[in-house]
Amino acid sequence: MRPIDRQIMMCDNTEDVLMLASNMLITAKMIYVQNLGGANAKLLLQKLVDDIDERILPVGREIPPEDHL
């Protein structure tokens, strides 16, 4: 089992999973900023968000409650 999967399996509830995801996102952002600089990191993160929106949340689609986790 991969380390991230192992950490997710160790979470007891949704709150723990969301806290883990938030910490992973903060760590990833720090890595991008340290290696790309602030402006380039911001551009990369915005592109990733836009790509996620296009693939997962097509325009005009509401998120059904069961899709949250």
C-alpha cells in the first residue's frame, strides 16, 4: 500500500480526511513556491484548478451531495 493511501486508511472520519487533504495541499503549495517562485506557482496552481473544474465539474453542473466524499 502506498504511503498516502495508508494515511487515508488511518483516518477515522471525514474531518480527518479533509484535514489530511488540506495539509497535503499546503505542503504541495510550499514545494511549488520554493521551486518555481510565487508567480509561477500561482499560475501552475490556477491551471490545475481550471483542469479539475473542466474534468470533474463540467460547466453548469451542480455537485450532488453524494459526490462530496
